[in-house]
Amino acid sequence: MKILGRILGAMVVIAALAGPAWAQTSIPKYGEADKVKTPAEIAAEKEADRAYRRSLGNIPEQQKTDPWGTVRSDSAPPKAAAKAPQAKPKAKSAEGAAK
């Protein structure tokens, strides 16, 4: 009975692993010709594309969001409006430093 149970268990494992591998056999190979679509499939595909494009027009325009707006005070100026960095003074040459 132990041997029969092991054989049966091994067959179940092999069948469980073979199912997904067998399902991949319908994937077209490289260089293989595409299936010819029926006129009904082509019309359905075009209608689905039109419906998708129409649905894109229903999306409202997104407003600019400020995730740190609740943390930052309203009186603080934004960083972009801050003063421009001042130019650094030129370093003196070795001759000027020796004098």
C-alpha cells in the first residue's frame, strides 16, 4: 500500500506541474504568422479602441498638488523665489598672497 500511495502521489505532482507547462503551448512562436481576424473581431477591436479614447476625455484635468502644504506655513516664501546665490569673490593668486 505504501508503494501504491507513493506512485499515486508522484503522478499527482507530475500532473500538477505539467498543466501550466501544457497551457503555454498556444503561445505563437517567433516568425509564426498571426491568426487572421474575422471582420466581426476587427469591428469589435475598433469599437473598443473608440470607447477607450472617449473614456480618456472623461478624465478631469488634474490640479497641481502640494503634499507638504499642510506642513509648510503660508507665510514662508517658496524656495524658487529665494535670493539668488551671491557670486563668490575670486581667489587671490599666489603673487597677490605673497605681497
